[in-house]
Amino acid sequence: MKRRFLWTIGVVISFWGLIGGAMAGEVKPEASSLDQFKEMLGLSIYLQGGFTYNFANPDPQENQLRLFDHKANSFSFDLAQIQLAREAAVGGFGYKLKLTAGETAKYIHSRGLGIKDGQAPADTNPFDLTEAYIQYNAPLGKGLKFTVGKFATFVGAEVLEAKDNPNYSRSFLYNYSQPFAHTGLSVSYPFSEKVTTSLYLFNGWDNFEDNNTGKTAGFSLAWTPMDPLAMSFNFIYGPEQKDNNSNVRFLFDWVATIKAGKNLSFILNADYGSEQKDPNANGSDSVWAGVAGIVKYDFTDLFSLSLRAEYFDDQNGARTGTSQRLKEITLTPEFRVFKGLIIRPEYRYDWSDQKSFNGGRDKYQHTLALGVMVTW
């Protein structure tokens, strides 16, 4: 399987290299110019791994309610990604292809693409087609952009790759409140430098193949009322239950980024979700909500410190499996050793109003992690 995966990467690179050169109207670079070759393809490689220590006794082996950094007292190779990407200029085409391998890949599969109904994430393979789409930016006004394919979700303050988040671990909101990816169509238009709107129509939450005959709709409004403040208002609405188009799931997601100074920034994320007759809530209507806040300060060009605090209320247990109120606080120093290399030690404290940790023994969980991220 690994040999087949590497062979596929080689074929895809060659194929998209030819297309990328044709789309951009660029001359094929000399073989000796690696930087030109990378730029032509939009090629990048990302590696991420780390070690997480859980202070619980006896050794829990799992950091519970932590989807991606779930291995306790163990080294983990989280991500190996290869990406080919080109943003569509007005009147032109663009694309993105992102292939992922590693422990994290097991937990991000969309239904019908690496995972089937009733299959647990641990049973899936460690390779994932994470994003694959094409874009066309129609020359209408400021540019009407169409995207078709599989793409990362447009909601939330965090993304899959830790390097693009202030913290090494992900929030409860990212793990349990929001989808990871969509397969379908999006149309976006920038009305001005301050306002951009996007419409979405897709198969659902993490569905490569739909599990019913209905479709899910999304809407996003990105608004920058002033230079220090940027906000997005995101909505998802549609049926997500197997062979059922009647019961709908709804999510409202709000993200705000505040640049309070040259070195100080804040990120706020709030969610409210619900689902009618949720099978994960024994057929009753489910509701979940949460808020997370992150503050980051850059002390120097090489060192930063981030602090995240979060509250997540899973009222009916539909998202985490237990009706509970979760909280966490995470402290993450960041060392940018040199270009392309980031090292993050991290302390995190999780707690709940239920005994959700250490195999049902504790209401709290302490972990200490060391994450390493490399980009090329």
C-alpha cells in the first residue's frame, strides 16, 4: 500500500506539473532550478510529530477526548503531507491537491473515501486524500470564484496542520463541534476589501459520498470593519442522517481575529449546533455549544507564547458520547528555530463535570507535549 501511495504521488506531481504550467502560461523551469520547479507546481511538503505525556496513574495510554494527539506516553508521527496548490487569478484556473499520511490521517477520512458506515477510525488506513479541487475565477467584477471538489471546512478558527494554529493540540470545538471537510461546490465573491461572501452546496459533514439524497448548504460572510479586526459568520444547514432527508443539522460558527498591536493578537471562536432527532442522542433533539479564546504574543522573531481557554457544552452527549461540560486551558511556547522548523512544548489541562478521563476514574486530565513541525 505504501509503494502504491508513493507511486500515486509521483504520477500526480507529473500530471499537475504539466497542467500547472499550461494554466499559468509559464515556461518549464530548468531541471537544476529546484525553487522554480516548486513554484511552478505550487509544491510544498509538511511533516509533524511529537510526544505527549499523560500524568494520570495508572498509565492511561490514551489522552481521552483528544482526537489527534490521542496517544499518551508515546511518540506519534502525526502528519506527512504533500501539497500542490495554485490560487486562481481573475480570469484563470487554480487547483489544490493535498495528500496526507500518518496517525492523523486515520481520523479525517470522509465517508466513502477511506471509511465506511459503521467503521471505526482506528480500522482505517493511514493515508488520506485530504483536499482535491479545481477553481475558476470568472472575470466578473472583482472576480467570481468557483471551487469544485473536496476541500477543508470553511468554519472554525483552527485547521488540520498545527503549524497554522497557535497551539499544538486542537480545541474541543475543532474535534467535536465542526466538520473537517466537504465535497461539493462553493462560489465566493469579494464585494470589497472589507466584505467577502461565499455560498456552499455539498454532500454533508465529512461525506465524500452522500448518505442520503439531500444536500447540505453553507454560507459565509467575512467582514473586516477595521484593520485590527476581522470576523467571519458561518452557517451550515442540511440533513446528515443516513437515508433521512427530514431531520436537519445546523451549525452557526463565529470567528474573530484581533491584532491588538505589533506583537499581540487574539482569536475568538464561538459555535452553536443542533440536530433534530439525533441518533447519537437516543433519537431526541441534540444541542451543543462552545467558545474558545486564544491570545498570542510574539516576544521576538524566534519566540512566541500562546494561551488558549475553552468551554464546550455537549448537552445531550451527541458529540462526545457523554452529556457533559468540558473545559480546557492550554499553554504553548513556540520556538522558530530556523526557516521551516517549529518546536512547541505544550502544557494542557482538561476537566469535565463528569468522570470522562483516565478510563472513567477522573474528571480531569493533565498532559505535557512536545511537537515538532517541518515545512519545505
